Amino acid sequence: MLRLAQSAVASVVIGSMSVILAISFAALVYTGPLSIHLGSGIMLTLLGSILMALVGSLFCSYRGYVCGPQDITAILISGAGVAIATHLGPSAENTLPTVVAFLVVTSFVTGVVLFAAGVFKIGSMVRFMPYPVVAGFLAATGYLLLMGAFSVLFRESVTFYNIAELVMAAPLHLWLPWIGGGLIVLLLTRRYSGDLVIPLSICLSVVLFYLVVFLLEIPVGDARMSGLMLGPFDEVSLASEFSFAQLDHVDWSRIFEQSPTILAIAGLAILGSMLHTTGFSATFALGSDVERDLRGHGLANIAASSAGGLPGFMILGETILARRMGLAGILPAVAAAAGFGLVLSFGTSILSYLPAGLFALIISYLGFDLIWTWLWKSRSRLSALEHLTVGLIVLVAAAFSFLTALGIGILAAVTIFIYSYSNTEIVRMRSTVASRRSRVERSDEASALLSETGDKAVILELSGFVFFGTADRLVDHAMAELADPGDAEYLVLDFARVSGIDASAVASLQTIADKSAQYRATLVLARLSENLRNPLRSLLATHDAIVVAESLDSAIRDIEDKLLLEKQFSDPNKGKSLKEVVAELKSDFQAEDRIIRDIKLSAGEVLLESGARSTELYVLEEGRLRAEIENSGGNRVRVAEFRPYALIGEIAFYAGSPRTAWVVAEHDSRLVRIDLDRIRESKKHSVVEFHRVAARSLARRVLRMTQLNRDAEL
């Protein structure tokens, strides 16, 4: 029973608010020279609103949406309607049919555009809306609702510029109890959870109002005339003086002249729909399907157009209130539609028994709730600059207009993003070939040489978007590596994690290339995606100092090859080389069958299989091998390459684990197979030396990985 009473109170409130808004927008459209047609205008608006509320609730992602006409679109329609009436004459036979036809076309086009935006997933753009802008939009909506509450009480438009004057001139009893009541309801909802708080507060407010009127012996008529109650409404005939058969008299040329206005209304409807649905989901931390909501709003507008209704979309304040009051499912839309139907049946006089302050209380509560949540409470989730953006949006909305505030808010958010992003480190990691190696497994002597000379090849791994805010930082890093002739012979820029570049980045790369050429250093650009190559085509075609590598591994491999060709091999540890140790092993065990033996492989022949048991290892003497592993798709991909006098299979052998990869001959190759299981207990010097060489090779790998982790700050 209590739940039924709660739903009844909530339905009356939602229905009444919906009717008041719809009639207000109808009066805004049918104004000036069109005011003589206000009765027909209200009727058509209410009929269209019934269809919009029900269809919108059925097809949007959240059934509890209350869809209806909107102020921002009504303002544009009003200007176009007045222009049509002024040109044709207010009393002309074709004036009202032309205006109604204009509304039919406008609502229909708006519906089609909204539906198409949902089909083509235009709503996905709202995901790129900065969070401070959404917060500012909701806080500004709260401010506008608060001004709307004062407007209900003072019976005139209240703005940032006249509120102080109106509040000072009006008696306190007219506004303070109701606005203060809205603040009290906010405090109660924050203190007590549950759906009954708001309905009980509304019922208590109505009871207290009529109790005061009774105790002060104020007649209802006097209360209405003094502004304490809704009304008095101008009694307009809701019996239609308009018939759709009159559309034969439409002046279509006047409607065509308003094409820019129609398109502007459709565009504003898309923006408003996305902002309102996103704002609602943000308020209640709900997931939202913006594309489905656009399609639902589109169908709602198409339905409203069949009755000559005004275009619109979800009404944020009423939808929030309906959820706060516990109305679930389609009930909010049914309550709104029922309110429209009752007024169509009995006229506007049935609203005049409700206290005007009651709606001011409800609207002010919504305003206070949004301001408190998104202007005050959000400061804990936002940086100082982001929170300042929220306040800026509210101030601009108050002083100028909502759209201006939204534009300035987006501009401020973008500026903050650029400033913050410019301070991020464009160079994700710096390393050198001394520690960062290719997948090529080389001899111990070659590895030692690369450890000595690899610092001449610097690798800068980049990340993010390289634009005017970060391009200078990239130049600074590169100039530091090329500070003096001979500091770096190779500078590798890895673009694997770069999402895009702008013209400033291209100019910065030109500067780096010029500096590299001046110091006779080679600039290597690795892993350039197609979208990065396009803006760099001119630079790549004209600058000889730039080398493009398909992968970072291939870039490092080519640099290793060049460093090894330029320098003499030297072993800093003065120990025997692997080649010398293998020769000793052959000499010591040549009489023992199959312990040490030569193997020849043809190109494509498999040496080792993944998962096989490790009982021996190999030394490549001539040719080239590759290691392959199986990826998630079941395909084998290359992960390493072996050059002469590289050890093969030593990790699996010493770890006692199965083989982790296939090893395949890339060219005709010759190897030495060493069965260490059979000479494990041997004390011969050659075996000891072999283990020492293998340990040295493994130790160097560990040292390189340690240095690489330090470079990566891991």
C-alpha cells in the first residue's frame, strides 16, 4: 500500500511537470502573431508529447526516460514560426497550416537524423567528451534548474543578471520556504536512503501549504491570484480549430526557406540527446547505449511529427526525479502521457489547484542535487584545473548561454589535456645495442665485441602521439645523444607505440635528421606504420641520413652486423673461444663413438622440435639457423636466428627442461653435436673449458637483461 501511494505521488508530480513544460514550450512557439492559434498549438503539442513519451520509453535503452519537447529547440522553432506568420499574416488562411506543416517536417527530419546517427554510431563520439565537460554540463544544468525554480515562483524569467533584484523585491514567504525546502530535501536524501524520502517530502509540503492557507483563512482564489498556486491559466479552447485536411493550404516555399533552421534543430537534438543520456548514466553510474538512445529518440520524434508535435528528446531533470522517486520501468513515461491526456480532456484548470511552490521545491531540489554532486563533490575526483573547468562552464552558462559554456568547456578541457600530455615523457625507454640485442644468437667473441662497442648505437623507444606539445622534447633527447661528433654513430627511433604525428613532429624529425647528417650518424626510424609514413614521405625521399627499418629487431641486427665488420674481435676475459674449445673436444673424444660428431643440414631441415627432451646441445660452425615457436593461431613464427659459433639448446639442457622451440636450417649448415650426458662426469680439461664458455655466454645474457631492465626502470 505504501509503495502504491509512493508511485501515485510520483506519477502526479511527473505528469504535472511534464504538462507544465509542454504548455510552456507551446506558448513559446505560438507567440506574437501566432498567439491567436495557441489553443491549437497546445493541443498539437500535447498530442505529440503523448506519442513521444511512450515511443521514446519503449525504444530507448532505459525504459524510465521521460521524453518530451525541449527549450533549446523550441526557441529556434519560435523564431521560424514567427517569421512564417509575419510573412503570411497572422489571420491568413494558410498561416496555421504552414506553421503546423513546418513542425511536422522539423520533427520528422529531426527523428530521421537522430535515427541515422544511432545507426551509423555517431553516438560513439560522446565517449571522447572530456569528463570535466560532462561534469560541467550537469552542474550547469543544476544551475539552470535552480533559476527555473525561481522563475516558477516569480512568474518571470530569472537569470544571472536579475535574480538579486527579484529576490530583494519579493516577500520572503513567496520564495524562501520553497527554495529552502528544496535544500532540506537534498539533505534528507543524503542522510536517509530509500525511495520514500522525496514522495513523503512532497506530501508533507502540500499538507503544510494547505494548513497555512486554512489557518490564515486565505481563499483559494486569492491564493491563486497572489501567485501562491499555479494559474490562473488563460482558458484556451483545446477543441481543435485546426484540421490536418488544411495542410492542402500549406505554403511549402516558406518551409523550404527555413531549411537551415530545421538542420540546426536536428544537430542540436543529436548533441542534446547524447549529453542528456550521458549525463543521466553518469549521475547514477549506469551503463548507457548512446546509439540505441539516438535511435529511440529518432523514432519518438517521428511519432510526434504525425501529430504536429514539437521535436525533443529525454528530459534530464524529470528523468532523474522519476528515478529518485522510485518510478520504475515505463511508469514515468505513462505518468507523463497520462498528464498530457488529462489536460487534453479537462483543460488546464485542473492544474490550478497545485501550489506553485511545490514545483519550485522539486526543481530546486534537482538543481541543488546536480550542483552539489558535480560542482562540489566532484572536486575529489578532478585535478584543480579540471575542477576549475567545471566552475567555468557553470559561470559561462549563467552569464551567456548554455551552448557557449559547452564550447568554452570543451576548449578548456582540450587545453588542459594538451598541457598535461605535453609534460608526459615521449621517450618510453632508452637503451643501447650493448644491452639491447637482436634475436640473432652470435658467437661469444661477437657478443663480447658488441658489449664493448654497442654504446655507439642508441635506441629511443617512443610512445603516445608526437605533436607540437611533445615534438620539442623528442628533439632535446636526440640532441643530447648527438651532442658531439662521435658520441653516437647510430640513433634508432622506435615508433611501435606511436599513435600519430603532426606537422610539428615532421619538422622536428627533419631537425634530428639534419643533426645526424652533420655528425655523420645514421638515423634509423623503426616500425613506421602506414599512417606515420604518409606525412613523412617527403622527408624520407629527400634525406639520405635516414634509414627505415620494418622492425626494431631488424634495425638492431643490421647495426650489429656493421659494428662487427668495422671492429676486430677481442675477448675481454682472455679466455678460450668457443671455436677453440670445440676443437679440443673433438680431439679428446674422437675415439668415442657419437659423443662428438658433425652434422649437416639442408635448408628447411629441422634440427630440434619443440617439447623434445634435452640430452645434447649444438654449436653452429657454418650456415644459418632460425628458431620458431607456435603462436596462439597455431602458426609458427621466427623468434631467433643463429650465426656461426652460436650455442644452440644450452638453456634447455642446463635447465633440464624440454625444448621450447623448433630450430630449422635456413641455409645449408654444418654443426657439431655434443652429447653432454655421456661426458657429464668427465674431468677432461676440454669439458671444463666448454662448461666455462657456456656459463660465460649465459652470464653475459643475464647481464644484458639486467642492464636492459635498469634502462627500462624496472
